[in-house]
Amino acid sequence: MSIEVVKIPQSEDPNERCVSCYADTGIPKDMPVEKRKHYVIGCGQLCPDCYAKIKLNSESEEGLTQEELELLLEITARDSK
């Protein structure tokens, strides 16, 4: 899978970007994280598509499994380099 990285200067963008694909999430940066959908503690904001891809194989309704969280952290760390 090939991912194109598009970095937007933070000061020019009023919305959060997905930590995985950098898509505009439509979530204002000043919205408290407790009120956000698709926010992963320890990783950041995801777009609905990336969140769904990560949750696709999850059996937990509570949140991401440790394996899913580690995969997301690995992807975001690799893409931010």
C-alpha cells in the first residue's frame, strides 16, 4: 500500500488532520478530545476511513486493542519521518 504524505502548516489549518493519512477530519482543533469521534488516546485524531480500517478486525466495542494501537503508532511514526 502506498501512502502520499501531504503536510499542511498547522497554523493555516483550522481543523485536525488525520494522523494516518493527513485528510481533513472536519474536527476543529479547539474541540475537546472527549467530545471528538475517532480520537485515539496516545495517537491522535483519525478520519472516519482510517478509524474504520483499524477497527475492521476488532472484536472490542470499547476501543482499540493493544495490537491495533501498536499498529497505528507504527504507521504514524513511519509516516511522520
